[in-house]
Amino acid sequence: MRKFLKPFLLFTLLIIAMVNAFSQTNDVIISEDMLVKAKEFVSSLNLTDATKKTNAENVIAVHMVKVRDWHNQHPSTTVPEGINPVTGNKLNELDRQIIADSAMPLGVHQNLMTGLKDNLTPEQVETILDKYTIGKVDFTMKGYKAIVPDLTADEQSKILGFMKQAREQAVDYKNMKQISAIFEIYKTKSEQMLNNNGRSWRALYSAYTKKIKDEKATKAKQ
């Protein structure tokens, strides 16, 4: 009896896993352009495991479709006009669209991250997230290092942590305006952290922009 039950139990678990996987994608029609984009993302990893490669492509494509469909079905007009409770400023169209998109079920993001982590290494997962956000983490970090040349290791680590938070959150938004707005939230956190460390972000940024202008003026005279 035990010899029968063990393979039967394994078979049952396999069927359940297949049903769960199917239930996450059976309501999604993946368009060709989404699949092509997902394949482009994954091709940068040069995966040799065909199964993991296909799984990663499907996970990304399904996520892209879910993000697009939620965005299209929940325009900014679904969010009432009002004010930002932090600044008191009237919500603009971008604010309202981000609010609408941020209400997307958490499972959409969780399915993406779980699917990526199940098939890719941590470094490969970061590469995919960078593809979603066109390398904004690296670009932004270079900017901070240029503006604050004497960043401490601790400050750099904290800013990098903020940028990685921004990157993972931003993958659930449809266009670059929204992605940039998400990064702005975490850039503000970074700049507040620098101010709390006794620096003046406004003075640092002003000095940096003046330096750039002076350098351009010098080149123009040559």
C-alpha cells in the first residue's frame, strides 16, 4: 500500500503544481511584442538551461501584460482630483495615474519576483530589473558620486539600497515617466539622508551645476 501511495502522492503534487502555474497564466494572452521584449531581456543573460530560459521569458511576459492591462483599465480619471497630503499640491495627471497603477494586486509583483528567483541567480535577477528600468540604478549612482565626491561607504550603501528599492517598485509601472517618478521618491529619501548627515544637498547640487557650467564656458572659449 505504501509503495502505491508514494508515487500517487508525488503525482498528485505534480498535478497541483501544474494547475497552480496554469491558473496564473490562463487568463493572460501574451502579445508578440511583449514576448519579444521578454526574450530580449533574458537573452542578455546567455542562459544555457533551456527550461529556465523559457520560464523566465514567460514570467516576464505575463508580468508585462498584467501591468499593461491594469494601466489601460485604470486611467488617471479613476482617481478623484485632490491634493497630495504631504505637499498640499493639487494632484496632477501623473500623480493620479501612479495612484491608480499602485493599486494593482500585489500578487502580480510577487509572481514576477518569485518566478525570477526560481529560475535565475540573484545577479541575473538584478540584470532583468535593470532592463525594466533602463539601468537607472547605475546612472543615478554615478550622478550622486559626481555631485558628492566624498560620499562615505555608509552613505553610498544607503543610497544604493534606496535605488534598488526604487528599481523593484518601478517595474510595476508602464512608462518611463512613471518609472522616473518612482525613482524621484527614493532620490528624495537619499537627499534627506545626506542632509541628516550634516550635508546640504542644495548647496552640493548648486556647486555641481556651477562647476558644469564653468567647464562648458571654458571649452566654448577654446
